[in-house]
Amino acid sequence: MTDYDPGNIFARILRNEVPSARVYEDDEFVAFKDIAPKAPVHILVIPRHEGTTAPSALLESDAGWMGRMVVAATKIARAEGLDERGYRLVMNSGPDAHQEVQHIHLHILGGKSLDSMA
Ligand code: 5GP
């Protein structure tokens, strides 16, 4: 991805140049609390690898790690006690979705009854 900026805030968090409240990490992914939570539990899951800016930039070859990122998010949600009441996984892509940070990420939102999407 030629338009990936290694100076983006999540890349800086990955390099520990910027502090974050990490709740999970493994070889591929890091998860930390959102700085401006939209729900009692609001966690961001990001891949360690740099280069993918947004869902719109995904390729067929990204299917493996993307699937593993979703599974990692479900494990984090379980560890946060969200399984019983439920939660939302969200990915924003591009300006109409108000994507702020150009390092692909998955939001985990829960801990209250979220607004209906219907
Ligand atoms: P987006 O709108 O791109 O899908 O979501 C980006 C998210 O990153 C927002 O919910 C925003 O609050 C969060 N965020 C932006 N800067 C920081 C930061 O420096 N630290 C943390 N923990 N979250 C951030």
C-alpha cells in the first residue's frame, strides 16, 4: 500500500512512541482502550504489520490475518465479560464512515445496550 503513513497514531502506539492502555497482544495483533470511548467498553484491535490503511484496501491475500483479527476480537470481548449481553464489532472505511486513523482497525463496543442499527 503506497499511501500508508508510518507516522499515523496507531503505528506510533505499536512502536510505544505513544502510550496506550493495552488489554491484549499476541504475535499478530495488539488491542488497547479507545482514548475517547463511545461505550463503557471500547477497545481497538490492530494488526502489528503496517501497510493496510483501511478495509477498502484489503486484498484476497489478507483474508487469513483478517479472519484471525476477528477471532482475536471475540476472545478479547469474552475476556472483557461481554459474551452474555453481547457487543458490536465495527470497522470504518473512508470519509463517509468518518475513519480517522489510516491503520486498519476493529472496534469492540459493549457494556451497555447499544443504539439499534435498524
Ligand atoms: P476510526 O474513526 O478511524 O474508525 O477510529 C479511530 C479511533 O481511534 C477513534 O475512536 C479514536 O477515539 C481513537 N483514537 C484516536 N487517537 C487515539 C490515541 O492516541 N489513542 C487511543 N487509545 N485511541 C485513539
